Amino acid sequence: MKKLYRIGSVLLVVCLLMAGCIGGGGKKEYSVSGVVQDEQGSPIAGVELSFEGSDITSFIVGPTGADGKFTANGLKGTVTLTVLDLKGWVFEPKTTTFTKADSNVVITGYAAEYSIAGIVRDGAGVPLAGVEIALEGEDIGTITLEATGADGKFGVGGLKGKVTLKVLPLEGWRFTPEVMEFTKGDENVVIIATQEQDLNIVIDGEGYVDQEVIYSPLGLSTDYYPRTTQVKLTAIPEFDWRFIGWYGDVPDGWTEENPIIVTMDGSKWIMAVFVPQTTVDATVRMAHSFPFAVEQLVTDAEAAGQGTLPGTTVQSYTEEEWEDAYIDNEFIVMMSTALSTQDRISMLSGAGYEIKDSIDSFGAYLVTPKSGMIGALSQNHLSTLQSLSGTTFAEQNARRFLFGVKYPDDPYYAFDPSNARASQWWHYDQIRLPQAWAVTTGSKSVRVAVIDTGIDPEHVDLQENLNLEDSFDFTEDNDIYDYDGHGTHVAGTIGATTNNGLAVAGVMWDVDLLALKVFDQYGYADSWGIGNALLYAAGLLMDEEGNLLNDDPVDVVNMSLGGPYSEFEDFALEAAAAQGVILVAATGNDGRPVISYPAAHPAVIAVGATASGLHLLGTDYDPPLATYTNHGPLDFVLAPGGGGYDFNVNPAYLDFVASTYPGNRVAWMTGTSMASPHVAGVIGLMLSNGIPKSQVREVLERTCMKINDYNEYYYGYGLVNAYWAVNAVEEIRLIQGIRNGAEIEIAAETRMPLPESQAVLTGLEAGEFQLIAWVDVNKNDLVDAGDYYSETDLLGFDYGQGWSWWPVLTEFDPTESATYSLQSTSDVELITQ
């Protein structure tokens, strides 16, 4: 394994040393951050902090905001922080000296002389007279205030340090709190006085009311509640009944809420009313628009560049070729790390094997028989290696194979019938990328590794996003250059420089791309190299001195490749997944119901391919499965891979995937290799929009578009929907209500989690309402462009009815009618009355 650009690294070090000599050397910059807070840990706003030092120009940070936080960047050498004076406050420490970064600075503020004031009242807000209050503290001694008057108010000034307030006993009353502590002024102290009251609950219909004390100054009694007690009342209906409201001594505006909270400011009489249940059984289906989303507004883009349309790029392999993938006289051995390195080497040598490569920290070795043992059957070698003390597993090394609403201005993206090269739009629009780009276009903080044939480092449409420093060559080529074109094409789909008026667009406009080259210039790769690349990507691979080769693990790995099962590769996949790396791989191009390895691994998101479907234009269609793609029965998703020439699309390039190609060119390819990077890029967009890694797979799968009759065997979870994925869409809203323009007045609602398609809408009101099914994609509570929607006409509802409803949700198009007048796309039937 060779690190890239060794000569370049030496030159870089020399240049840095020269720069240090010429410039007199430079001190490393650092940052300081922290919070200003009071003794209770509450942040203090309005504080300014001065930073001074011989190596920096003095500056002031602040004033602090409501969170009390501050940050100072660009610090060098010894720096002194000084808290500037703020009226009414004393700060400790006043000054602090730094020589290195510190992100946990805490400055505590103490109030100077202060006063407190407040009111004593009962739970209904009525002031209470005759209450005496005492204050004690080391700096003030003991002070007893005059009893409160008719307004219940009290106040005192001249307080210092920590002061304890105590409410003196008053017959028939309890106070909350009885004791309080102060270190700073407070003009809004509230002390609640409580008495006891009765609560009488009456039931109308079939159900009961659960009573839970959530606040009580005296504790629950069998026949009364203390005054100001707060009681949560929850109405619980019997089977096939529903609660509709409260009557009696109910707080204003709470008659239809459940539960309610009653404050015992007097005796209460409350009735809970139950009625027979009205239900709607809903079976929901989505109907998606292709070749692009309804929301999209087509824009023209200026053509540029030169492209190449290969005769065919789908690479598939026969079962015989798969079986021939095993490499003669090469074996991978995993041995226990409890054994010393020398013991492991001695055992292997004594058994007749030479070590070609190793990962000592994991006890992994690539070995070949010594000359006297060459020619023995592979099974005999495996038996010998497996019999060695400390061997975890041994397997034959195997070859790996390649599987081949915001618009960018890149010329190959544009939807332009007059431009023969403008073909990229179909595969990006198919998965709703223009809508997703209006939410996020990626981030340089997201690192995506491409384990492939390398990447052309000189391609003008890749240079901005390609991280050459952390890229790595696992072959004998000694460079990451892509002699095949496959890896460059895959990389361009994930992260070609976008909106630059050149060539193609990437799924991610901003990304940190790493080329991990495992296929050499002759197209050779094996499971040993891929396992090493996975460990490198996860930040687990070390050099001979035990130093990490990559100390910044990637977020996503794309593997547009496959082959037979490998236990070593399996180990590497598990290790990478354990480090939080999201793994994506192509299902394979054999057109069989068998997902290739490593896509078949449970930790890997497997990606099959769709064709453009443009041969079906003019009909209500869903994109077809590419004829070559491997599919079920394991879990997988779909993304555009192109149909090639199989569907006779005219012109043919509209069923190929356009992307970057070595030599500053653009090429059109097809295959699950082309589908997989679409998904890797969408995952990068999800991460850049704040979706946690732990949720990415579940969100990606649940938001897929169910196409072609929801046939999971061929279509898995469905076609990836980038717009829904970056918004983490999670539910379909089933509503009884009335839509007025873009707003919906809701009478009853059930939220059905995706990807479920059946639910029961309960709690319906009597009267005239619509039934509405709605996916509020951007979660703004308005029916707008990009949402999916279906509604009925007004229906008459009464208690005790049962309905069946079959809504078909389609993408809402605001351009069809300024009044939001929609055609009904819902079948509904009254079953019981």
C-alpha cells in the first residue's frame, strides 16, 4: 500500500520550513470559548470580554447573548481575557490567561447589592393578607418584614450575598415554596397559599375519568383536595365509545381538551361526556409523477463540453466467472491478537507460507505458499491454515468486479431538447433532486469515500471537491489515477463541482470526496484490498509504526463493485459500520434475484437500478426496473442506473447516466454501479441537513417512492426520494376537516407512519366535513407545492358511523388553480350507520 504523492508531501514540508525561516516562524492559532453564568448556572447576557496579547491585536468579544456564550478565534501565544465591568455584577475570575485552546471556560457572575419583591396569593390569584416573611443571611443578619396587606405584596432592599427567605406559619394555610434562596435581585417572587376543596366527577355515557394529582401542597385526601392543588383529569372511553367534552367547572377553552388540568381554587363539579365511536378505515396509495416532479419548473442551461457514449457499459458476470474469481495460491488468514506478532509470523512461516501483506493490529495476513507447497489444492491449504493455533478464520483471496427546486447551470444537466448533451436531468429529476437541492446542496464537512478504480485528479469538474491528501492507493499503480473511467464516473455522480457552468452536476454540490483505489490499471482488485480500504475509510488502518493512516473517518462509503462472499471483507464491513460509517453498494448486473456481495451484507444499503422510462412518455407510468439489475429478496432500494439500449429510448443517451470521465470528458454509462452513487450522494445530503447517522437508513427506506404496484421482490423499498429523505418525512396525515385555500381546519386527525398504507381514523366529529390525506413534506402546516394530497367532497358524519376510504395521493400542483380547487382523488363509502 502506497500513500499518494510522497514527493509532493516532502516538498510541502520543505516549503513550510522555508516559510517558517523566512517569516521568523509562526505560532499556531487557537480558539477560546465558554459561557458567562450566575451561581445557579443561568446564562448572563450583555457581558463584554477583552482579549489582549503580544502576538495579537487586542479586541473585544460580545456582548453575550441570551445563552451567555462567547468565542474568540485567531488567538496566538499568551493571551489574557478580561471581563469588562457590567453594572450590578461582579465576575470571577476577572482575568484569565491562555496559551492554548480551551472550549470550556466558565466565568461566574455575582450580583452586587440587590432587592427582592413579590406577592403572596392563592391558587386563583387572589392576594393573601397577614403573611409574615423573614430573611436571613451572613451579610444581613435576620430581617422580618411587615405582614402583607390586602394586596399581598412584600419587598425589601439592601440585600447582599446569599439570602434565605422563609414564610412564617399562618393558621389554615400552607405556602409553596416555604423557603427560597437568593443571590441576586428578583422583583417577581410568587408564593402560593393553599386551602382545601371538593372535586365531584359525573359520567355521561360509557367511560371513566382518571384523576392524577400533579401538584399538591398538602397531599391527596380521601374527601378533599388542598386549595391550589392541580389535578389532571383524563377521560377514558369504553370500547367503541369516544370522549367529546367536559361540562361544569372547566377552565375556559378546555371543554374539548383531554386531559385537562383543574386548579382547585374552590369546590368543583365536572361532567365527562362519552358518545359512540365514528371511524374511517383508510387504505392509502401514492401516485408519483414522472419523469420529474410536478413542482419542477424547467429551465434552460447553456451547453458546453464534449461527451462520449460507449457502445455498452453494463458489466455482468456468469456463475462460472464468479467461481473463477478465487485467486490461486493467495489466502487471507485472521489470527488472534492475543498472540504476539512474532508468534503469528513464526506459525505461518513454519506452516510453509510467506506473508505478502499484513494488518498487524487486527492479526490479518495475506499469505502465499512457499515454493515447495505451490500446486496443492486450495482446500488443503485452507485446512492447514485453519488448524494453526490462534487462527480465527482462513479463506482464499478473491477478485472483485465493477458494476458498471434548485437547478444547477451545468450544461449536461439541463432539460433542453435542442441540446443533445443535456441528458443528466432525467436521472436526477427521477429521484426529486431539484426539490431536495432547495433544502440543501451538501456540505464540505461530509466525507464520502469512493472505493473503486480511482479518480482522475485533474478533471476540472472534480478538483474542487476531491481531497487528494486523504485519498489512498491500495494497488501497485502508485497513484490514484483512474485508468478505467469507472471510479471517475461514480465520483462525478456523488460530487461533481456543480453550478459552475461546466460539464455535469453532482448529487452533492459540496462534499469532501476521497478516492480509495482498489482496482489497478488492468482492472484487478481483490477482497484483501477492499477490506484494507474499508478499514482505512473507518479510521482503523495503521502503518507499521502503529500510526493511523486516516485519523478522520469518512461518513459514507460507496462500493460500485462486487464478488463472492469474503469473511475478511465481512470483518472489515462490520468494523466500519461499528465506527458509524454508512455503507452503500450496488446489487449487481446479472439480472437475477440474488444481491451481490458486499451489497448483501446486512450493514450495507444495497442499491438496484431503474431505467429512465422515457420510452413511456405520454402515459401514466412509473420507471421500470433496469433489465440487468439484481434484486430481491433481501432489503434494497432503487436509484437511476439507466436502461441502456434495452428500452429503445430515442435518443439513446436519455437512458444512460451522464457523469465525469477521465481527460476532462463526460461519459454516459449504465449499471447498478451508476445507481449506487446516487444513493451515496443523497445520504450525504441527508447528513448535511442534520439527519443523524443512526436514522439515515430508516429515513431513506421509509421515504422511498413505491412504484409499479409496490412489488417488493423486484422493487424493494422503492425508488429513492431525495426530497422526502432530506426532509425526513415520517407520516401521512389523515384528517377530518375542511380545507380553506392552503389551510386546513382540523376536526379529527390520525397520523400514519410511513411506509404503512392502512390506518383507522378515529375521534370523528358529527357534522359536514371533508376527509383529507396529506403528506406535509416541508412540515409548514400549509398545503403547498411538493406536498402529496387527496381530499373528498363534504360528507355528513354522525356518531356511531363506520366509513371506508381509499385515497390516492398525488403531488399538489399550485399552478393548476389559484383557488386550490382540486379534483377528488378519493373513493369513500359509508359502511355502517
